[in-house]
Amino acid sequence: MTGNTPGRWRLAGGWEIDCAADRIAGIINVTPDSFYDGGRHDSVAAAVAYGRELARDGADILDVGGESTRPGAGPVSAAAEQDRVVPVIAELARVLPDVPISVDTYRGSCAEAALAAGAVIVNDVSACAFDPALLEILAARKPGYVLMHSLGRPDVMQRDPRYVDVVADILAFFEDRLNLLVKAGLPEDRVVVDPGIGFGKRPEHNLAILRRLDAFACLGRPVYLGLSNKSLFGALLDLPVEQRNQATAVASALCSAKGARIHRVHDVAGVKMALRLAASLAA
């Protein structure tokens, strides 16, 4: 690896995000079946209105997804995913020109269309494992890229996840995939790393990752974290999905102190408040 300053994340189109301070990626699920907000933003108008709301609440990035990646979820067709996300991304890029747009996809075709429509980040749960064409798109277009760890596809990843040492195993995975990306032509400063909470992990694996989150600093890249309303909070606190926003905000603030820099969440306002308070107390 090149030893790039972990505080800078370069994106497509000349964008750059300073990750020395916490940043928030607001989630826009344009899907009927996402575990928290499926069906709420399933039209272009509704999704764009929600994106405006998240931006007003303080989102630094808007992450648009057209296929649910909750455990057990089945895939949708490439055409259906693209039809869902591309019009939303194009309109968000038009009405919110100062907010970078991310597409949550593992497909090269969808990533290419989304980048052409105005997205500048690709958030990929597969680490380029599900569609070889995605690596070619990343090398050619050089967007910001969220490199996430997962154990297989969403429909099978929770069947029997096992690790020797979950943090060491994920670190080795990131080293391997970062080398692959750089060799393919994607500069390392375009990449952030996401340990993939809930993606092929039992509650004890998720806790081990969060307790040792500062171990990922050795990679030299900002840590991107998707904690929002995850089943971990159900296991630890016996909370249903609709009551996990407060737990998400508290956990995000705690993880900021351990090195998480980009927080992918549904409740942007609540997490923004928690992060500001944590930063004030740490000053």
C-alpha cells in the first residue's frame, strides 16, 4: 500500500472529502423490501424529496440503493436495479449539486450508468467479487469506492459464518483486495474500507470488530461504517428495527472515537447530534 493520508478521500469528478472529521452518508433505499425503510421512497419524487431532507439534516453524502442487501434477501434483475436508481441519482445530482452522490451496487452495468448520471462513489458489498465487470468500471472511471467485507451473497451470508480471528481475517482480506484494486488501476486514495457489520457475522463477530475498530487504521484508509439499525442492536438490547435509531447514534459516536470516519445511517439528524456532542467532549 502507498501510505496515503487517511484523512482524504478522492472521488470522481474532482470531488474530495476531508475525513479528518466525521462525515455522514444518508441512506436512500429505492426498494420495496429493505429491512428498515423498504417501500417508503419507491418513486423518483419521493426519493429526491427524502434526499433533500437528509441534506438539510446534515448528510455529507447521499447513498442510493436499488437492491436490498439485508440477510436473506434475493437479487433483483440488473435492469430493475438500474431503472430504480439512475433517475433518482440524476435528479439528486441536479437539485443538490454540492452533495456527492453514491450508488450502492455490486454490478458494473449499474455502476457505469449511475456514474454517468452523476454519482461519484460506488458502494459495493461484494468487493468486486459478484461481477468482474465492476473492477473494469472502477479502473476506467476512478470513482470513490467503498470496499466492504462480506461472506458471500446476502441470501447465504448468515448461514454459518466462521472466522479464526475476525479482525485479523478482515484485515488480510482488505490487504488483498486493496492490492487488487490498485493493480487494476484504481488509486488507493479513492478507497475507503467498511468491515461489513452484519454481513456474514454473528453478534460476537460484530462486537469484536467494533471493539477493535482502531486496528483498521493500519490500512491507511478512512473507515466507513454501516451500523444503522442493524440486528446487532436487536441482539444486544432486544430492540425492534423501528426503535434502533438512538442505539445507532450512541454506537456511531463511540465508534468515532475508535476511528470510524464515514457513518452510513438512516437517521442523519440524530447521528449528527451524537457525533457533534462526542467531538465537543473529546476536544
